[in-house]
Amino acid sequence: MSEAEAFSFVEELKDEAIKMLREMVRIDTVVPPGRGYEEMVRFLEPIFSELGFETERVTVPEEKVREIPLPLEGPRVNLVARRRADKPPLTIYAHMDVVPVEERWSVPPFEGVVRNGRIYGRGVADMKGFIATVITALRVMRELGLEPNYDITCVMCTDEEVGVYPGVYYLTDKGYIRGDVICGEMIHGVIGVGFAGSIHFGVTVKGRSAHTGMWWMAVNAIENALPVLEEVLRLRERVTARRSNVPTIPTPFGDKLIPILSVNVIAGGVKENIIPGECRFSVDRRYIPEEDEEQVISEFIEAVMAGKARSNALDVDVNVVRAYKPFKTSPENPIVRKLAEAVMHVTGKQPAFIGVAGATDMGYVAQKGHNVAVMGVGDAASNFHGADENIKIEDMLTYAKELIHLLCFQH
């Protein structure tokens, strides 16, 4: 069976791929709370079984799930599908969860509306469209009798969008991730060579509440949070002067990945005539691969304590949530090189290699010794995590061809 015939069959499966993706979009896997994982696995498991894969449901233990400081519900069921062969191992990764819908959409977000060559729906770009792409490629291989050059493991995972301890961490710790990894995040034709790590800091400034008319008895937590915030923003000036050697899209700060420190949530006070006894703010700290996680945490706490020393706050607490590990690779990494060659072979175009400030659970997988190549099915118009999230159907089919080439025909 020739590669050209396989690629032609991909085109024949276009309507089936669209139908499959629309069915996945209709399954509610929004996290938090993430109640729909079992339903998603029930949908996917018979498909992989039909394609000749052994399947196993792997549930993250409750004590690990409790590490995630969010209102989660339901078991964290991951699907592992493996086609055994005496060949080099390769893992194909996707996460099943999607982010909530908050903005107004022009189409229903959970129906998979097809319009002008695109399919719209929450999670089509991030990353249910990749799941449909992988299944399409595997179906072509199965029906045409194409023998892959790898012992393939497909993992469909939980809680990537919230981090801390998502499903792939557990699968990695338990040895289910085998060999190199292809991850279907990001944009088609762009291979990610660097991602930021992410730490969330919750700061609580404590004062003493009182009636406004008895202000001398109070310690205003909001006012005493200001010196703390000032020190945090001074730290930001130092942080954002740092540069990674990972290339990224040009910004006003250059073409290298930079750290980010952003105060994104603040809350304090309950009523106009009550002096607030507490003020809370939250910081998202994205750190580049060259930064040390422990140093990132210690310098933030030092800044907070310097602010506390300048204030009259009764106390200041800092809560640290380690959300994601950073990730760094290069175009010369073996699996990155193979994926790039597949893109070039099918499209005739050399993929771009860039890093992004977004975070991914692949950082943990890479730290455990696996080579990882990251490329998704979206494009610049996909609006990841936003209203009217969408992908080009053509990109999904093209990626299926690239996977077939990499898995079966590449030497």
C-alpha cells in the first residue's frame, strides 16, 4: 500500500473525522469541575479497541487529586491504549479536558458547528481536534494494513488545564509513558521548543476590622497591602529583565522568551463602613526554563516579606501552588526532527520552531527523561481558550497524513 493511497483515504474519512470531533465536543469535559472524563473514556475506549489497541483505564488516586486547589468533581479517569509490537516505543498524548466558556460566542460552544471549512467548539483546538486527528490516522493504518514502525501508546489524559498534578503526571510516574512523546498542543506547522513553568502565589494581608468611625482601633488590610504590592512590582522589574535563549514570536521585549509576573486577582473589604481586616491578591508567575523553581519561590517570598516590613499589617501569608514545570527542547531533538520532517514531507513547508509563555504538562514528562515534540491542529485564527474557538478541517486532515508518514513511512 503506497503512501499516496493512504493520504487519499484520509480525505475519504473527512466526514467521519468531523462527526467524531462533533461528538467529542458535545461531551462536557470542562474543568473545573471535570465531571465528564468517564463519559469521554466510554466514547473513546471502543474506538481504540476496534483499531486493535489494548486499553486500560487508569484513575488518579484521590490523595493526588486533592493536591489541586480547585472544586473538582468525579474520578480522574485516564485512557491508555497500546498497540504492542517488538519495536521502539512512542507515546501520542492528548488531554480530554477543556476550559470553561465565559465569553459570548456566535455559535453554540458545545455543538461543533461547521462553517466555511472550519469547525467551531470549545476544545476543538485545545485539544479534541488532535484526538480526532490521531484516530483518523490510526483508522487509515488499520484499514489499509499499514504496519507502524513503533510500539504505539496513546494516552488520553485529565486535568491539563488546571495543572498541579494532572493525569499525565500519574501516568508518567507509573511508567505508562513510553519512549518519545508527540503532544498535540499549539499551532499546526509550529513546533514548540520551549514553554514557561507556572507558579501561582496567593498573598493574604491581615489587619484588624472595625467601624470606620473607630478607625484608630483598626488596621486597614487594603492600605497595608500596598507596600507589599509595591515590592512585588519591583520584583517584576528585575524578573522581566531576564531572557531565555528559547526563541519566540517578536514582541516589544524582543524575540526571546521572557519571564512574566502578573498580579491578576485582588479582593478585600465587605462594606463601605467597615475597615477591611483582610486583603488578598493572586500572582501568576511564568518562569523560563533557565530559572530555578525554588529560587523563583524564595525571591517572591522575600519581596512579600520586604513589603510586610514596610507596612503595619498584623501578618502576611503566602500560598504557593506549583502548577506546571518549564519545558525546553530544540529542533535537533530526535522526535522534533522527525515531526518536522513529516511536516515538510506532506506540506512542502519547513515548520517554525518557537517557545511560548503558555504552560503545559509536558514539562514534567520531559523532566522525567522523555523527548517531546509539541505541535497541534490550530492556527492563528483558532482563538485558543476564547470565544468561537475553531480549527481548519484541512489542518486536521493534513496532520493525520503527517502522522501516517512519521509512523509508517519515515526512515
